[in-house]
Amino acid sequence: MLNDVKDKFRKGFDPEYNDYLGDVTDMETAKQRAIDTWSEALFECAKNITPASTTASSARSAFESAAEGMHLDGSIFSAAVSSFASSLGSGMVGYAAVPPAAPFVPTSSEENYEGMCGDFSDQLIDWLKTGSATLIAPPNTISNWS
């Protein structure tokens, strides 16, 4: 089951959260904070995914590697999240997995950090649920990731 990860986002992005990691003062540190926060959220969200995946840790590494060149236009971020999902799907033993097809582009119109972090968590879970897995053996059941 996909886990709610609002607290992971709040830890990295919400200055009002008790466990907030603190402000950053330069772009390189901010970029690394974003990569670390999303990496932690992706891993936490999907480590108990159904069908089970044996590659959640590898998927996390795939995201981190792909996100290293991340910048403000978001295309690298979307590709990195797709890389995470592909790697996650490859570990669904006994299934032919199809990761979410649409790019993941989180947005929020919330006016506070807590609301924004909630939006990101909900959108990530909803996006991952568009992935599917077909049981390789009969009855070849198709199910969405959950």
C-alpha cells in the first residue's frame, strides 16, 4: 500500500514544521535538499507498494542519479521520477509492470507550506496509482499499483 508522505515533504520544505531541516542559503544546497526530500518521499511512499517490489531501494537510487542535473525547468525532475517508477516496476516479481505513462508534474495553489506538502503527497500517490501490473500466470489479472 502506498504511504502518505506529507510529513516527508514538510520536513524538507515547511519552516513551520517541528522536524524542519532548516533554511538553506545557496542554490546548490537548495537543489540537494529538494533531491533528498523527494528521494525520501518517493521511497517512503512506495516501499510497501502493491504488487510488492523488490527494487524500492534501487528505484530511490535511480531517482537520485537522474535528478543530479535538476534545475528549475522541471524536465529533469519529471524524468527522474519516471526513472524511479520504472525501476520500482521492474522489481514486481511475477508481474509485467507498466509504470505511470504521464509525466509527474506536481503543482499547488495552496498559500501555506503545509497545504503545498499535502498536495504533493496526494498527487504523488495518485500518479503512482496510474501504474499497472499484469500477473504473468493465469488468470493474468491486471491491477493498478496501490
